[in-house]
Amino acid sequence: MAKKDRRIPEHAPNPKRAEAKKKRGKGTLAMEERKMDQAAWCQLHDPLYQIKGQERHKRMQGVR
């Protein structure tokens, strides 16, 4: 076992980076601008949303 527990590092968000991502239509500021939560945003941008089973597996592997 490790001496210390694993943890996710936390840092303050960089406002310049957030604005640059917003201009490209990405990141949390773009989500807030379109009034979407994270789940709705991911569903909108996921090309495999609601594709399940072997068809999803094939598309993820690049086999068509």
C-alpha cells in the first residue's frame, strides 16, 4: 500500500485559458453560455450517443 492516499490534484482555473476555449466553443464557459449542464453537453457532442452493443464497439475500433 502507498504511504499516502491517492488524490486528484486541485488547482485554480486559468481565466485566460477559459476565455480562449470559450472562443473555440469548448469548455465550461461555453457550456454556461449555451445554458447546458455537463451531461447534455456531452450527449450533444458525442457521435456515438445512443449507439450500443457491437455497433458501438465496431465504430470505436474504426471498423465499419
